[in-house]
Amino acid sequence: MKNIFIKLSLVLFMATFVGCGEETTTYDVNNGDTVFFFFSNAANLPVSPDESIAEIKVGVTTKSDADRTYTVTVDAEATTAPANSYVINASSLLIPAGEFTGEFDVEGVFENVPDGVSYVLSLDLTPSSGYAMAGKEKVNITIFRSCPTSLAGMYSVTTTYAFHDFLPDFNPHTMNVEIFAGTGANNYYVNDFSGGLYSVGPYCPAYNTCSLAANRLNFSVNCGVVSWVNQVEPYGPLEMLTGGVNSYNSETGVITISFFATTYGEEGVSVYTPL
């Protein structure tokens, strides 16, 4: 059921759930059973270097003149998140006096959530009194790294080459380029991965690489890390240089890309500075 309809009146708290084979249930807000429930069975917790918190809402069908507490326990079988990747704020596990709803915080621990990995934290609701509503007693929280970026624009790129066919000439090389937004969040591309060697440098006239589609590099930037997979240059695979710097500095806006063309060994480090 995607929606919960809650109707408050002077006497009654009505929670009606309609589905196959289900009956309408009426909860007496003053004298009825105390039933706790999660508002949703699923939540997302994107984790960034800044504060990352998911607020999980809990409801109850009766009112009280005192705070009411509950606990949440980790379902070990359904949970893939390591214990050090999240913190549950135990002090927030309550329904305030006179209220029908409350919320508790789950905070992600950035350094313990690897880039590109998605964890699940599965929590069960256990009230201090009353009981949990069937079907609304569990929430699954998806924990993942996510640092939204908006990096498309003009840059000055300086590339220092460790190997190409015309060294020591054309090294280093600086030029202005555009970084374009790719498909999907945090994805980008440049039209010449080599920082000019293939498009305007000596490879252009010598090897006819001036405007080849294979010069393009598609890459992603997430939480300070630059990465790519399955990229090729005109002569074969293009890989991230082993031990090289592939990073984004959120304070300066500088993007560093270290590349290695495996077929003939072209290798370089490109530093992109926003204009």
C-alpha cells in the first residue's frame, strides 16, 4: 500500500487500509490499542563529506501526555551495511507528548562507505508499549556515497606527458577546453583525453587523430574521485594510470586526470583548472 490516510476527529483516530482481503480498522485515539508504525518501508541515505542524515518517520495511533519511546533493532540477515557505516541517534527514538508522529536520525559515516558501493540497513520497530503494525514494522535504508556535482564548463588544462612519440617536444602543453555534462548525474566528458596531443599536437598531422571520436573520454566524478571504465583511444584501451592521481578538489574546482594508453604507452597527467 503506497498511501496511508489518517483522519483525526475529536474522538476517533481513523487509519483505514484498503487491500485484497483486508478489513477497515478503526483506532480509538483515547482508549484504543497503541499501535506504532513506520510511515514508509524504504528510505535513502546519500552519504557525503558534509553531514548526511536520513530522518525516519514513525507514527502511533493513540495520544499521550508523556513522551513514548520505542527501539529499533538491526535485522542482521537483511542488513549488508557494516556497523561502522552508520550511526543511529538513540536519543531521537521517541514520540513527543501529545503527538502522533516522531522521527529518528540515521547518520552515514562517509569514510566507511566506499565509492560505488550500496549498502542496506534493515531496521525492525519495537514499541515500549503496544505493538507494531503488521507490514509497517520494518524499514530498509539504502546507504551510498553521493556528492552531487555541476562541473560542466570551460577549463584551462595543462598536461605533462611521461611518454609519447615526440618527446621531449610538446611537453607540457596548456590549452583551453570544455568539459561537457554526460548522461546521468556526475558524468562528464572531454573531446580529447590527451590534453591536446591527439587533437592539436603532433599526433594530429602525423597520425590523423585530429578529430577522431575515439579521442573522447567519458568519466565520472563522485566525492572527490574521478573514474572511468571501458574507455578506448584510437589504438586501444585507455586506462586510469596505476598509482596516478584521478581526483576532484571541491574547494578549488581542479580536476586531475592521469591516463595510460595501453597499446603504445602514451601516458600523462592533465590538470583542469576552471576559467
